Amino acid sequence: MSTESAPASLPGRPDIRLVVSDMDGTLLDTEGRVPQGLWPLLADLRRRGIVFSPASGRQYATLAHLFAGEDDGMVYIAENGSYVVRDGMEISSDPLDPAVAARLVKTVRQLADEGVDVGAVVCGKRAAYTERGDQAFLDEVAPYYHAHRLVEDATALDDEIVKVAIFDFGQPERATEPALASFADTHQVVVSSEHWIDVMNHSADKGVAVRRLQEHLGIGPAQTMVFGDYLNDLGMLDAAEWSYAMANAHPAVIDRARHLAPAHSDDGVVRTIRSVLGI
């Protein structure tokens, strides 16, 4: 694995047409903010004809809110790859069967009845929906789901569902993960952070989304740069020859990536893009 500075020693610069970055633990700083150095970099990338794409478990509305006014031509890979949007137009999506989403909600209800401190977020294209409305839970939901609604019955929604996210205030491996085991044979059950578990179609994943986007743009892995830090980023690392794990990344991510970038606390994404592309 090379470090950030190694690609600069290669003759010329790579012909990068697409830069994809995870958000939490990757692009965002330790306070969860977009680094100030990204804003001028986005303008530089646009001038060079390079598409920038935030890729996150967050919903499209949240990502669009974060980049409002600076997202001309940007592609949002939202909901862990199950919903991809550019300039307000859908590029791809992978909706869940409503019956599966309803079964997940009922599973979480049962866990809560058994005393597990857990809640479900049913992620639609228009909004995210939750039956749990206490402030502690909503404080965990709000950073990732800017457009969220409290509903009485999350099994009966007038929206296309792309993901169900489950937040466990305790240790998910104790009760929540075992309760979701029956879904693992037919769907992806992805641990996306210490307390969040995402359930999606097997065909929905950041890597699949990146490959669909490459096809849409008419480019390949050699023209793609990707940054990630956690297990839900592994698929998209495989879709790019210029794949970077952050220095703070999960060990499995560091093992999978071709290169290593400085930690998110050291503005690793912005620094690496500028170094490798000579911007």
C-alpha cells in the first residue's frame, strides 16, 4: 500500500474523471463538518471536468442540504448506494420490497418490547420515517436524515423505500444483529457504524452505485478515485484503481485499499486530491 505522496512520483498525473468520498470518518472533520478546504477544491474539480460524489449512508436530502449552492454537477450516492441523484435527477435506485421493510419494522418493535433500546428509520426517496419520537433517538437520526417524519405506522407509507436503518443505543451484536439474522440470506445487513445497522437489497451497495455511475459517465476504474473508512465502503474501494483508506479507517478497509490517506482529522481527502492531481 502506498501513502498519499507516492502517486505524485509517477510520471504525469492520473486521468481522474470521478472522485467519490464517504462522509463520516472520511471527508467530514471530527466535529462532523465539511472541511473548508473542500469548497475551493470543488470549483477546481469542476473546471477540470472531474465529477465529485459524496457517498454515504445519509439520505439524499441530508447530503443536498450539506452541499447546497455548491453542488452543480455533483452526484449524490445516498443511502449506502441505494439512491443516486445528479442535479435533482435520479440516476439509479434499488427499492426494497415494502413487505420486507414492514417485516423489519415489526422486528424492531419486538426488540423494543423486549427492552432493547432500539429504533428503526424507514428510508424513503422523499423522507425518512420513524415511529420512535423521543428526543434522544431523534438526536441520533437528525444528522443523517435531514428530512425525517414521525409516523404512527411505518409499515404503511406512501413512498418508495430504499433502506431500513436501525439504531441500537447499546451493543448491536447482543440482540439486534441476531434478530436480523433471518434477513441476511436475502438482503444485505451492513454494520455502518458502532450503533447503526443498515438493511438493503443485496444488489444495493456503494460499490454497485459507483459502477453504475461509471457506466453513466462512460469511464472506468482507472479514472476513479475513492475514499473510505468503514466496512460499508469496501465495495466502492473495489470499483476504483485509486482507492484510499483513511489513516483512521477500520483495519479491513486499510487492507483492501490500494493507498493510504491522512486521517479525516488531518483533512486527508482534500490534501490527497490536491497532491495526486497536482491542484
